[in-house]
Amino acid sequence: ASVVEVSYNTKNQKYEADVKFLTKQEWYTELETISDVFGKKPEKLRKSCPDFGSEVAVAFSHVMAVYGKIAEVEELKQIHNVTRYLDKTKHIIEEEVTEFRNKIEPFIMSSVNSIKGLRSGEYWPIVKRVHLRVPRADFLRSGAVLVDLPGVKDSNPARDSVAKEYLKTCDAVWIVSNITRAADDKTAKYIWNKSLRTQLFMDGQYGRIAFICTKADNCDVKDICRRLHLRERISPLEKANAELREQINQIKKESKQPHIQLKINELENKIRSNQQAIVITCVKARNKFLKCQIRKNFRSELQEMRRVPNEADKYVDSPDGDDDDD
């Protein structure tokens, strides 16, 4: 949820962090906005969790993480266990990376993976920015700075403003998303959302964008085969594995000699090799499809923004290059 900047520590060989919290005005303004999102009857949310990914769910997670309950704004303002850090900056320094990580994690991410597990005492919703300075990082020694910006659903105006300032001045933009199932058109479009592409277009950053899809080797073979119509490509390998398993069963029935285990091991290795080939085929096909889909959406949206006239056209020139650039 918070902006995280990572740079090289030029002063010493320790791990350091400056955690800057929101001001009271920034947080309580967001709290009032959250109250509006909840509507006139927030008590409904005390009994059940909202749908994951919705605007209400984002607001719900922020309030529950900080306060541990849903209540009227004035009642929440009386709880200071977490909000006592508002208007402050916390400095963290450690010699060991493990201890450093344990100390900064509460200010960067939630300690739970689901809305239902949220409890009070979480700091990340009230953090505006975290600046990390690390030693022994050769790729940062040249002066390079990495910045992890909030996701597309972050609702805090202060963090959003900070993120937009970074987008205006950065040298490169990496749009990162986990792809853990067979890619489809909806998945590709989610990576490249409207608000982000408009922001980058306005800032003239289109020529500096790279899309990074992580966990691309983690896949559901059956799902990918169905979505991308790969059955004909992997069918020979599946048929070969079925025949190999039949051979193994036949050998076990016909012979009890100790040496047959070597033959069985050899056949099992062939099965594993074929199975690995099936996975690789699916992964490559899914990755190729994603790459083509993202490029297609990128070019389509760029052409659309160039085509639709608005006030911004008076001040923003089209990015360098033509539509064929990757």
C-alpha cells in the first residue's frame, strides 16, 4: 500500500529505513472518505466481509487493519494505538538483513493474506512512504533507485500524489503482475488499466514502459490447454506416458527379478521427462499469448488516446516512435 524507495547506502554497511507516516489531516480525510464508501449503515460490515477487490473491500481492509473494528469516524478517532505515529518519521537501522526485514515489513505490507484475518495494530494503511537504504547491492551502487508504487486500487490521495510525482520523473516504468493461471484477455487488460495508461500518456512515459509478468513458470496445465487449444500439441506426449505406464505395470506383473527395477526407473524417468516437456510447452504458449495480448492492448489504447481529442492534446505531444514499437 505504501510507496517504497530503495537506494544504495553510501554512508555505512548497515540496513537503514525512514518510514514517513501520513499527517493527521491526510489520514482523517481518508477516514471520512471511507465512511462515505461504507454508506449510512456501516454496522452491516460488522457481520460480514465485503466482496474481495471491491471499493468497499479496500476501505474495509484499511479500517480493520488500523482499528480492528468498523465504527463511526468520531469513535475511531479516539483509538490511538496505531495512529499515534501520524505526523512522524520512524528511523530503523540494523546490521543483519533478516532483522531489518522483520522490522520494516509491518510498515509495508499486511501480516495476513485475507480480509477475514485482519486485526488491529497494522501500520501499513497510515504509511505514506518508506525509504530503504541497503549496503552490498552492486546494481544500486551506480546511483540507480528502485521505487515500488501502490497498486491500482490504493485509495489514499496522499500516496496517490506521491506516486504520480515519481511517474513524472522516473527513467523507466516496470508494470509488474503475477500471472498464475492461463492468461486471457481480461488478465492482460487488468495489467494495463485505464488510469495508469492515461497518467503515463500525460507524462510522456509511453516509450519507457516494460511489462513484467512474474511466476510465469507456475501454471495449470489443464486450464492452459483448454484456453489456448493445446490438446493436439501435447496429446502425443500424454499418449507416450500412458504407454510407458502400461509397460511398467506389465513388467511388474511378469517378473519379480531385482534387476527389473533398473528398467522401471528408466521408464519412470522418461515419463517425468515427457511431463516436463508438457509443462514447458504450456508455459511457453501462455507466455507468448500474454506477450502478444499486452502488445495488442498497448497499441490499441495508445491509438485510442491519440485519436480522442481533449484539452490535454493542446499540451501533450504524442510519444516518439510509431505504433510498431514494442
